[in-house]
Amino acid sequence: MPRVGIIGIGHGAFGRRSDATVQELAFEAYREAIQDAQVEPEDIDGSVTWTL
């Protein structure tokens, strides 16, 4: 089984958001996670997003 690692996390603003779609909200968190990990998108082989 391949080894994996969590290298960055991100989340959007809490509360009701009518100014953005679900995809835009997910991208905000994804962008923050990439910045937190200090990597470039092309360095990532795979990712998981979770929306409630």
C-alpha cells in the first residue's frame, strides 16, 4: 500500500455564504491548504475534499 501524508489544511469562512458556489467554497479551502503546505499544485499527486 502506498504511503500518504497530510501536508496542509485549509477551510473557508464559517457561516452562510450566498456569495459563492460549492465549487468556489471548496477551491478557497484547497488554495489555503496548498499555501499552508508551501507546495505548488503540480507537486500534488492527489487530494481529498470534504464538504458538509
